[in-house]
Amino acid sequence: MAQDLPDNQVDAIWLNFNFSVGIPQQAFRDRFDAIGFGFGGSVLVDLPSFPLQAGLDFSYTGYERAKLDLEIDVGGIFEDFDLITRNNIVQTYGVLRFEPPVNYFLQPYIDGLLGAKLLYTRTRLINRDNSEEGVVESNTEQHSWSFSYGGALGLKVHLLEYPAVSLDLRCAYLPGANATFLTKRPDADQLNIEDTIDAFEEKRAPTHLLMPQIGVSINLLTVE
């Protein structure tokens, strides 16, 4: 169903929150065979007199992990701890978005992105018996930056009469330069390990990702 949108152009600041899936591609998938889940967001500003927006995009994706249940003597009392090592990817990009003018409740768009990926592996020691203490130790085992770029196709579904709030469907393809990272060993579940980091091994590959996303886009500026 078509909607009557304002004919005049208005400045807008778009705030987006989304949930995403990170799917390694090509050589990255061969060495890092895992699918990650995470979240992200972006801030985009309309450029006057052009069907363009510019801004910043951010995402976090958590991947495979190894976990050990431990009992540790704390002052003569044995308490239960979780030792968890997990792979993560943080991405940040500058974004230029083209939105063709439409007078409809469906708004397609195309994004160009330029930025970087941070691949890192972190180990945390968590006290299960003391919720106030929580994470008692955290250590980054490995981290590596990767130059990245890419593009995305998206579709916003306006949920109100004026498109101040929209359902945002997006799929991005984000090639990346070579990076060194840790990946879970194929035989990790069969190993008798005393430290979760022993379940991982180091590899190197280009960091190509496919990222389907679903979220909500909000225009922060009110319209009279």
C-alpha cells in the first residue's frame, strides 16, 4: 500500500540497531568454519539536495568458544568457575548510502563501506558462585586488524505514516585483507585440555564475510 510522503526534502538523522549473522566466505571459511551471531548499529545523516546519506557503521559478532568448569580454592573454600575462550570480530566502517527517491512504504538502498575488522580471541574466568564478583580475570589471547571494504543491499519497510520508524532488512558483503587469528581445532572436543586456549590453533587468511541483518531504523528528527 502506497503512502503519501512529504514532497519536500527534509534533513534527517537515522539511528539503526540490528541483529546480524556473520558467515565466513572463500578461504576464510576454509580456515574459520564457524557462523557467528551478534549485533550492531549505524548513524547516518541525510546530505542536502542529494538522495545520499553518510555516516558510521559498527558491529560485533561472537563466534566459536571453548569452556571448562573449574573448582578453585579461594581462601580455603572451593568455588565454581567457568573458564571461557571465545573468538570475536568487531567491525567499523564509514558508510555512503544511496536511496533512490520513491513514494512508497518500501525504500530500497545501496551502501558502500570502507573500514576495518578487528579479530580477537579473549579468555575470561567467571565466578559462578559469586554474582557480585562476576568476571575475575580477562585476557586477550590474540588480536589482528584487517583492512576491509564492501557493499550492502537493503530494504526499509516504513512502519508509520511518515517513515520515522522502519523495519530494516540488509545484507552486506565485506571482503577483508589477510589477518592472523585463532580458530577452534577440529579435534578440540576430544582433547583432554587443562586450559581453554589449548583448544585453538593459529591460522591466517583473507577475512571475507557475508552478513545478513535485521533491525530497526529511526529518524531522530521530528517532522511537523
